[in-house]
Amino acid sequence: MTVATDTPMVEAKMVSKSFGSNEVLKSISLRVDRGQVMCVIGPSGSGKSTFLRCINHLERIDAGRLYVDGELMGYREKGDKLYELKPAEANRQRRDIGMVFQHFNLFGHMTALENVMEAPIRVKGATKKDAAARGRELLARVGLANQAGHYPAQLSGGQQQRVAIARALAMDPKLMLFDEPTSALDPELVGEVLDVMRELAESGMTMVVVTHEMGFAREVGDAVVFMDGGVVVESGDPHEVLTNPQHQRTKAFLSKVL
Amino acid sequence: MSDTQRPEGADAAASTPSVDTAAVHTERAETIRAVRLRHPWRNTVAVVLILLVLLFVLDAAQREAFQWDIVGKYIFDTRVTQAAFITLALTVLAMLFGIILGLILAVMRLSPNPVLKWIAWAFLWVFRGTPVYVQLVFWGLVTLIYKTVYVGIPFVHTWAEFTITWTPPLFMLAVIGLALNESAYMAEIVRAGLLSVDPGQEEACTALGMSWGQTMGRVVVPQAMRVIIPPTGNEVISMLKTTSLVVAIPYSMDLFGRTSDISATIFAPIPLLIVASIWYLFFTSVLMAGQYFVEKRFARGSDRSRPAVGGVVVGAEGVAGVGIDVGGKG
């Protein structure tokens, strides 16, 4: 099956998600096109991180459909019935989607290079030599060529997050998800991570970025989505939404963060 | 007073910072040469204790009851060295099976399946809740408890009936008894280790498309080892000593059983207790040294509480760099 190039990279149709009786996503519908950078902003508890985790099926959705590159995530649809995918099938879907976490989640017992090499070797069956060459290349791309042999605990937060980005890129993803990648960083380290992300966006990567960095959203984002209380309140061109918000809730939020 | 002085001091510091830093680099205050504080009681207590220990050692060396000549005669006796080997074999085998079963029990306790969880919990409840000595007596009587085995539907129909005539060797019963008891403790140690690994690690693996087996084998278990290894080392040392309880089965080829038997024939219990103690001490000392090196091996990498790790590595690189420079010049 060939996928037409106009298939959106991410398409969410009426996606809902509850934790117990608490509905954190309420019928979210949105699409991210190929090569687009979508920034998701909003107060904490608005459901933006949960939505991001639904995209690669780290969280199971309760209602609606979520497609990545035309493929239904987490389920197989046959007739009018949905069948849950086996872990191996779900993993196959995830391997093309890179994810960067707020707390880096680097493997603490592996060096930076080993972190980047691990998934290509184990999941894609790459040889050690190829994985190492590609790993060094990616570490150089995020500006850490000299830190390849360092363990995560020996790196600053900004360096760790850049290793995490290289680790995700090592799987040659078609989509990158960023879950508040700079929120756990000291202020002076935020810039180096945003620079790497900006470079990545310029190279044509499709990205969904949950962030509190309004400057990044305005400069790099092709679209911005403002979420609050589990719904998309407002979305559109970053300059429009950030400088001229239409909704009261967006205005209230932006007045606090800008 | 101090209220008025403090802002003045702050002003002075704020207005002349450059002068202060310059002073630090050029001048140095005189090194303090004070009279050291004396600790007379500390020294007195130390001297008294040393004298007491010396007295005890001198007394022990001469005391008839210890019969040192018999200790010397039996320490390398073939029967004793064989028994020492059996104690070692019991320890190794019991720990091996104990760790394997403990690992299975720990995974069962963390499983989402409530039946597995409940069975593991019940196992731990029984084996941690009864003394190991009592358990070993039970294992010694196992052939009396299970004389016959029925195959069929309980209380309704029996298809076949087997009479068990085979008597398992006592050594095997000792290993089983020790291993099952140990597995209950190892299960808790392994469980604590697995739970100590940040759930974010597993999440990162999942996001990269790694399977559960890869996640456990490559990422979670290696990091759990740092928490699992130290108490496991203690368990090995403890197991070496617990093997002396196999007399409860009754199995008496181990170090303590064998030395007791010898002492019964030559009517000299005390020197043979010393022989056994010397061997136990030798083995535990070797194990303690081994534990130290294994712990060092698994502490590598992510220990946040010891930022010195980074300093050591940087320092080592620096030293290596200097070495190469010097060599080049030479």
C-alpha cells in the first residue's frame, strides 16, 4: 500500500481519554501535515501531554480514532470491529515515531553513544559498527561529538536532552514528539536544546511539540494549538493565536506567560 | 547594633568587589598554628581496651580447654576439607536456585494477573513466616508426607495410584529446603530492585519500539542490579552460615555436622568448634572481598549522588593527555 503524500502525518478524530472518572481529553480533532511543526500550549493539566502520549499509543484512547501516516494507532479495524494490536505490532508502529521526554529518560547505565546505539541494534537489527557510526554522526549533529563516552550523570541537563533527541533520531523517525523538552532545564540551558529543535524543524521533520516556550512556538511553529480543560480552545497560525487571541481563556493564559 | 552594621557591610562589599577578588589572588593570610585540642579520655579508653584484648588473646593461647594442638591437627584433615567443600556447594546451589525462583516470584508479584500475584504472596507468607530450621525438618520428613500420589479427579475418581519408593538424597533435600526459604527473601530483594528503576526508563524503551524482554534485559534489570547486588551479597554470606542448620534434616556431611561428629568420637567439642569457625570465617572473608568488587562493578554510570564520578573521569583523561604530551617531548 502506498500512502499518498497528502495523507496527514497525524490525524486525530474526536479523540477522548479518561483516567478513571476524570476525562482529560474531550473529543480532540486536529491534523498535522507532513513537514509541519505544531506547538501545543496550555496550562498544566490541560491534557496536552496526554494527547502527545496518545499519538504513539503510550496511552490508550477511549473514543475516536488516531491515525499516524494513515495508519490507525493501537488497533486494527475490520468491518465495524476494532481489534487491539499485539505488543509487537504496537511496537512496530512506535519505532517510526521519536519521542523526547521532559525528564530525558536516558538509560543511566549506558554512555551517550550507547544510548543512541541501543534501539537501532535491538529493534532494527543494525550492526554494532553501523549503529556506532550513525550514533557518532547524530551526536555530532546535536553538538555532542566529544561527549560520546560520558554517562548521563556526567552531562548537564541540556546535554542530556540533546542526547535524548539524538537517541530518538537514530530510529529515523518520520514524526518527532516533544513532551515539554525544556521544562526540566535550568534557564541558561534552554537555548541549546531549542537550537537543536529549530535545526531539526528546518530540515523538514514533522514535529508535535508540547511547550511553554512561546518564543519557539512563534518562530518555529507552523501552527499552534491552545488546549485547556481537555479541549482545543483555539488553533491556527502562531502569530495570530499568540498576538491576537480570540478566546477569553487564551487571552487569560497568554497574559500570564508572556 | 548588628542591624545597623549589616547594611553597611553589604554596601561596602557591593561597591568594591574587584578590590576584594584581587586581594584573594595576591595575598594570603598567615596559616593558623593553634595548639591542638587534647582528648585525654579518648586515649585512656583506647589503652584500656588494647590491654583487655591483649589479655584475652594471651589467655586464649594458653588455656587448656581450647586444645590448640587438636585444632592444628584437624584444620586440614581430609574429612574437614571435604566438609568445607560440601558447605560451599550447599551455599552455591541453594543461592543459585533461590535467586532463580526469587526472580520468578518477584515478576509474579509485579504481574497484572491477580492469581499469580496471590500465589506469590502466599508462598512468601509461608516461607518467610516459618523458621528455616522447622522447614528443614519438614523436608527431612517429605518421604513420610508424600508416600503415595493419586492421578484423577479429587474426591470423585482415581485413575492411577503411585507409591513413591525413591528416597531423595539428603544433600538434595538440604539444597531444596535452603533454596525455597532463600527464594522468599530474594523475591523481595529483586522486587525492590525492579521498583527502584524510574518508570520513565521503561517508557523510553516502549517509545523506541523495544519489546518487553529487551526493556527488562537491557535497561531495567541492569539498573536494578545496583539495588539488588548489595543485599544479595549479604544473603550469600548469611546462607553460608545457615547451611549449618541442615542437621535438622538430618544431613551431617557439612562443615558443622562433620566437625561435630568428629568431636563426638574424640571427646573434644571445643577445638573442633574452633576448626569449623575458622573455615566459616575464611569463606565469609573471601565473600566480603568479592562483594566489594561486584558492588563497584555495578555502581558505574548513573549514580547521581556521587558527582565525583564525572570528576574522576575528567581527571583521568587529563592525566592521560599530560602523559602523552610528556612522551612526545621525550
